[in-house]
Amino acid sequence: MHALVETVRIDGHPVRLRTLAPAGRVRDALAPTIVMVHGIGMSHRSFLRVQALLSQTHRTVSVDLPGFGGLSRAGRRFQVNEYADLVVRAVTARGISDLVVMGQSMGTQIAVAAALRHPDVVNSVVLVGPVVDDRRRSLPRLGAQLLLDCAIEGLRMNVIVFGDYVRSIPQYARELLPMRDFRMLDSVRALTVPVLVIRGEQDPIAKHDWVERLVAAADAGALVELPGPHHVQEHQPVAVARLVDEFRRVQTLEATRDGVPL
């Protein structure tokens, strides 16, 4: 299966979209489309396995944000809301307007911000290893948690992690403070769309007590924990793909039952 790779410029900033869909139907009116947003320092490569599986039944778009994934240096810091707007505008510029936004790590903040700022486009969010725990905000602690996670990610994922980090060091450094300061709990509390949180049971960054509080804050939230570390979507791609597919099916059934047009 070949991906359609496009770079869209929004206000001069490049956003790379990697689109996969059933039978190559990347331009068809398939809804909803699952948009995948990587974490700080990372790229679309952190979603390779789960995107391949989800694209068997859904149109999927994995995103490379400005300054990451080998894209040209952004030259400035972006706030989370700005990244959310860039993602939504880049995807909708390709004629896609019914979105499930799936974020990992810092990408979960962008997913939540996208749903808050674009409720007419984003109908649900999937948060994989959400950050930042409001009780563990210090940058030294976050750095220590990241190093601990690298010790358990395994060779394949660490090759991706370190390869992506080397390419994105300038932007990584710029985005640490916006990521740390984003009020994730308050933002999830303000959401009106369904929220699925997926956590790796060995994740030292998104700890159990934190994700429990996050789900409790959601208007309609669910939590599933799977064996694995922070990048659980790469360690458990089949399970994660099934969860996302089931999440969508439940929403479809509930919308049909309530008489909401799909």
C-alpha cells in the first residue's frame, strides 16, 4: 500500500501529510478520517504500524509538524493552539472535514486543542500516552521520565526516537515550555466530544493516576491500558487499531440511536 505524501503550507509553515486509505482511496469521501499527530521531537514514523492497520478500514492521515520529521526549521516557538490550527487547516485544505484526531504524547495536547477550537470538524479524540501530568510538571522530572522510557522502548522504537530527535533538536527545545504549560486537565474538562485514552502499562511518563484523573474530567471518556511503554501504539498496533475502530463504531451506533445525521 502506497501512501500519498503532500506538504501543505499554512501561513508559510510546512505541514506534511501522509495519507493511507482502503484500496488506495485517498481522495474519496471516506468519513471519518483519522488524523495522527506525533509527540515532541517525533514524526509520522511513530505511527507507521498502527496507521497501516487502521488504513485497511479508514482513511488515515499522519502529520509532520513544522520543525519536525525533517521539515525545514520553523524559526520560532509555536503554542499548542497554533499547532492545532495548522493541523486542522492543512487537513481540511485537502477537502477532509470529518475528523477523529489521534495524538501521542505532546500530540494529545494538539488533539484536544483541535477539538476545542474546531468543534465543527473534530468529532472525537484519541489520546495515547497523554501529557503533561499537572502534578509532575518540572522539566528535569520530564527529562528523567523520558530517559526511563527509552530504557524500555526496545531497539526498533529507539532507532525511530533518536533518529527523529536528532533532526528536530532546535524545535524540540522551543516546544518544551508550551508543552509543559498547556493545561491538559482543564482542556479535557471543556471538551464536548468523546475521548478515548490509551496508556501503556509500563509508561513512566503518562502514569496511571494521571490518566485516571484525565478520563474522569472528560464529559464522555474511556480508558484502556495495554502492555507496553510510552509509545504503546507501536508496541501494540493491532490492539490499538482495534480499540480505535471499536471507539468509532460505538459512536456511530450511538449517533444512529439518537437520530443524529452521520
